[in-house]
Amino acid sequence: MKTNNAQGKSIAVIIGLYLFAKTILNMVIGGGFDIKGLVGDVVLFVALFSGLQYLNYGISVILAIVVITNLPNNIANIGSNWIYLVEAVVDVVCIVFLCINASIKEHFTNKWSEISKLFNK
């Protein structure tokens, strides 16, 4: 798939893999299988990999919503939820990278009108 910045694409793929690892960890800790989480991760991974314009900001919003909705409960039960606070910190780092890092921003410059051309090398 075409990219405008190889380093930015690599960082985006690492973020996508982190999202998979996070879901798997939460399934292990929570003791249940989360098909919705895995499907969501596939969608986010494809979005991160594609480099389509502005998707980095959309993914950042999704991550921010997850952090904001879970933070009060994680702080209230900090003794037993410290792992979730670590996840929240990593999520915030991912948000910052997706919004500020120049390499990632350059990766996310593929035009929506040229989707068919993205698969050509």
C-alpha cells in the first residue's frame, strides 16, 4: 500500500499492534472473549495502515473517548486498576503521536478520492 512516509507508517502500524495487544490483555484480565473489540481493532488497524487523510485525528478521538470514559473508574479503584492507568497513559502517548508527529501526519495525507490508487505501488 502506498505511503507518503515510511517511518510514519511504521509508527502507525505499531500503534495498531498496541491496540490488538491491549484488547488481548483486557480479555485475559477480564476473563472473556471480546469479538467486538477485536473487530474494532481490525478496523482501526486498517485505518492506521491506509494513511487516508484525517483518519489519524478520528482514531485519536476514539482513543480519547476510551480514556475519558474509563478514567474515573480507574482512578477510583487505583489499587486494583493500575494496569488500566498504564494503558491510559500509553493511549494518551498514541494520541499525541497521531496528532503531532510530523512523520505520522505525512503518512496520513492519502486522498480519499484516490483510494483505488493506494493499492498500486
